[in-house]
Amino acid sequence: MIITIRRAEAGDAEAYAKIFSGPKAIWGTLQIPYPSVEMWRKRLAEPLEGMYSFVACVDGEVVGQLALHTNPNRPRRRHAAGIGMAVRDDWQGKGVGTALMQAAVDLADKWLNLSRLELEVYTDNEPAIRLYKKFGFQIEGTAVRADFRDGEFADIYMMARLRPPRETKP
Ligand SMILES: CC(C)(COP(=O)(O)OP(=O)(O)OC[C@H]1O[C@@H](n2cnc3c(N)ncnc32)[C@H](O)[C@@H]1OP(=O)(O)O)[C@@H](O)C(=O)NCCC(=O)NCCS
């Protein structure tokens, strides 16, 4: 199976709506059920400044997405960026999230000169926490009863990854 990563485009709106129609994708993110294709078309066609959105494709079909939110207009936060991601329910656990995160980390480290990546994750989202730890994210704290999810409040971990020092070539 070959997973290809590319920049997201407005034409991916239907695929985004499909990703966020999945109960597991909604459970793990801050999205509201019943996503609108039109909302995604607008978001993708007119992205916020400093937003880099990527999709993962298998056989030409979009099966996951990741957004890197940089801070171009906040001079003292230019080294930091936030990450949000989701893989379509039927594609989870097959390496798509790993491929997306690898692309994001490479872009951040090697091209955007970002030294701190940040994200928030529900404390009971084991696959996501495992993925993030694999890429060097650490838990920095817990926000208690931070979000409302499926009828009850949920705690979230604040996680961050500091860019590791570059290996010097011999
Ligand atoms: C979290 C998410 C992005 C991970 O993407 P993915 O494609 O499923 O992840 P991968 O297949 O690359 O696997 C990543 C790691 O999680 C582990 N994993 C996968 N499913 C798991 C599960 N049910 N329980 C525990 N670990 C699991 C994998 O083993 C892998 O670790 P490894 O490489 O050490 O074996 C995806 O599951 C998802 O979109 N979930 C719903 C939305 C969400 O939670 N988004 C994150 C918001 S913070």
C-alpha cells in the first residue's frame, strides 16, 4: 500500500466532510457532527494565513488530513505551530497517521524552521497519544473538563515536541 501526501485543495472538501462524518473522527477531534461540504470548501479555498493543510491519499483517494497552524503575525510565537489531524474511520490503524505526521515534522524541522509543535488530545485517545509519543511529543499538562464530548466533559493533555538537535555529519 502506498500512502501519498500532498497539499489539500478546495476540491478535497467532500473528502473532508466524509472524514468528519465518522464517529471515531468526531470523538477524537473538536469537530461537530454533520459536517458541511460547503464549510470545508470555504475553509480549504480561503485558508487562514500560516495554515498548511495536507491530505494522505491511497490509490488517489483522500483518507486522512493534517493541518499545521503557524503564527506568521506573532513574532514571539514564530517558532511554534499547532497540529490537528484525523484519519477516516475505515483507514485508522494502517499507518496513515504516521505518514501524515512524518510529513508535518519534516516540513516543520527542515523547511519552516519551527522548533516547537503543539497539540491537544483527549486523555483517553490511546492511538493518538501513541502516535504523538512516537514522534517525540511529551505531555506537558492536563486541562480538566476542557471539552464537551458526547454528553459529558472530557480532559485533554497538552502535548508538545521540541525539535531534537540536528545530528552533525562526521
Ligand atoms: C489518531 C489518528 C490520527 C492516528 O492515525 P492512524 O492512521 O490511525 O495511526 P497509525 O496507523 O499510523 O498508528 C499510529 C500508532 O497508533 C497505534 N494504534 C493504532 N490504533 C490503535 C489502538 N486502537 N489502540 C492503541 N494504539 C493504536 C499504532 O500501533 C501506531 O503505533 P506503532 O507505530 O507504535 O505501532 C487516527 O486514529 C484518527 O484520526 N483518530 C480519530 C480522530 C483523532 O483522534 N484525531 C486526533 C486528534 S488529537
